[in-house]
Amino acid sequence: MKIILASQSPRRREILTLMEIPFEVIESHVKEVPPEGATPEELVKALAEQKARAVFALHPEDCVIGADTVVDLDGRVLGKPHTPERAKEYLHLLQGRSHIVYTGICVLTPGHRDVRSARTDVTFRPMSDEEIDWYVGTGDPLDKAGSYGVQGPASLFVDHLEGNYFNIIGMPAPTLYDMLLNAHVIDQRHRVL
């Protein structure tokens, strides 16, 4: 059995590499369909499963991992901004406030399905317009949920967090590890079963 990460995220790849779990990457290319009326937590679980199922359909004898991450600010989902203007808007909303980062994970194997989510509460310190302009000018926030990557320059603005650090990056390592153990995909020495 192979372990397949159904994600194009370089950050998720880095986390699995840090976990010393052998894996390969096959992007899902699925058109994400958010469930109507879903909470942010329900949304990430549903999208993680959609990604995993798209790849699992082509690799039904393997273990497929799907994941999705969003930032929840008072019930409003802040996804990837894609433009500097939207990134500035999101950072103005986040600065000086707390928000929630949810990551959904889906693990599919033959005869096994496990879908979970992890939550991390993050508080940003107040940011000046100059700091926001500088950070957006780095290009870092454009492809990240909520317009920031805690592992990069935005670390300067994260005052504190409660929960798993890796969840903010896009893959809560302890949760995924438990899921792979429970699915009998790996053992405690990280050997693929």
C-alpha cells in the first residue's frame, strides 16, 4: 500500500516529510463544491474528503490523504486572497484580533474512511498600514488561507496561539499520525503496513 497526499501544497509535503512518513503526491484537481450552509469546520472536512475521494477513485488499493484549511473570523471564511488588494483587506480584518484556523483531514483506505478536523486559535498583534503593505509586498500571503503563513514573515505578527502549530500551516501532524495508526496504514515505527 502506498500513502498518497492529494494536495499541491508544498507546506503539507514538508510536514509529511518532517513526520518521516513515506508518501507520494498526486494532486486531486477536483472542483471543490462547498456544502450549502456548512460551518467553517464542516467545510474543511467536506473539501478534504472531496480531494481524497477524487484521487482514491484512481488508486483504490492505497491510502489517500486529503486536506483543506480555512481561517474563520467570526464565522466568515477567509480563503486564499489571490490579489494584493484582497490580502490587505484580510490582514486589516485580522490585525489586533483572534481568529480560528480549521484544517480538515480525510484518510481513505480500502474499507476505511476517517474524516476529522483540528482547530487552532490565533491572535494577531495590531499592525500598522506600513507593516501590512510590507508584508503583502513580500508576496507571501497571496496563496495562503487568511492571507498569512505563520512559518514565514507573518510570524512577526502572531502574538499567540492555542492549539497545534502545524494545523495553521495546513496539516495537524498529531491528528494525521493518529488517523494513519487507526487505519493500520503505519505502525509506531512509521513503517507502512
